[in-house]
Amino acid sequence: MKALRRDAAAIDPEVGAFEAMPLADYIAAPLFPQKIAASLLSVLGALSLLLAAVGLYSVMAYAVSQRRNEIGIRMALGARVGDVLGMVMRQGMLLTAAGLAAGLVAALATAHLVGRMLVNVSASDPLIFSGSAVFLGMVALLACYLPARRATRVDPMTALRCE
């Protein structure tokens, strides 16, 4: 900065003090509000994903606890661990599929509202929609697997006792 001011004063001594900044900072300054908004939306999206995963886990854990006697009877009658695991996972993934279908319809219906804010991406890009659905499905698989795994550990004798 000193060299720049000295050279400017050498060319024209009438030039007063001026504020210089790197070109990258000058170009990035008008985009600062969008960067803050994008960061805030990223944090809110991560929080929403966490809440959805915890909610699905809670629903599945509650369903498993409510069906403990049924699961115990099934295991006492010869159901294998894979059968119980599949039954609980199927129930959770049906809930997930319904939620993903409703979310996809809602997202497609409202995509035109954010279309102006997107750069180099279509508001209804099938890759984005399918990628997010796959990602949410993977999170749901994990959220369903933990209660399903716990359901496989139900002791038939304990579950059949009257409480």
C-alpha cells in the first residue's frame, strides 16, 4: 500500500489519500449478504436433518417398545433375527418413503420460488432431487436400523411374562 501511494503521489502530487484493496476483496464485498444467507441456510438445513433423523429414530424406538411382546412371541415361534430386523426396517422405510414422496411433491411445487436465486443450477434439477432423496434415505436407514437392531435382542421369555 505504501508503494502504491508513493507511486501515485509521484505521478500526480494533487492526488489525495485513497483506500486500496485487493481485487478479490472488492469483488467479494457485494456477495457478502448471499454468503451469510447461504451459511445460515446450511446450518438450518443440517439442524433440520438432525431433527428429522432423531424424530424418525424416536418413532421407531417407540414402535419397537410398544411391540416388544409381539416381537417376543414371533421369536418364540421361530422368527429369525433377520425376519425381525426386516419387519422393523420395512416399517421405518415405509414411513420414510411416504415422507420423501410428500417432500418431493412439495419441493417440485415450490421450486420456482427459489429459481431466481440459483446460479448455474435449474430449480428442478433431477440430479439434486435424486441425490437429496438418496441421502435422506441413507439417514433414515441408520435411524431405523438402531431400533431394529434393538428389537432383535428381545428375549422371548421376558417379553412373554405378564407385567
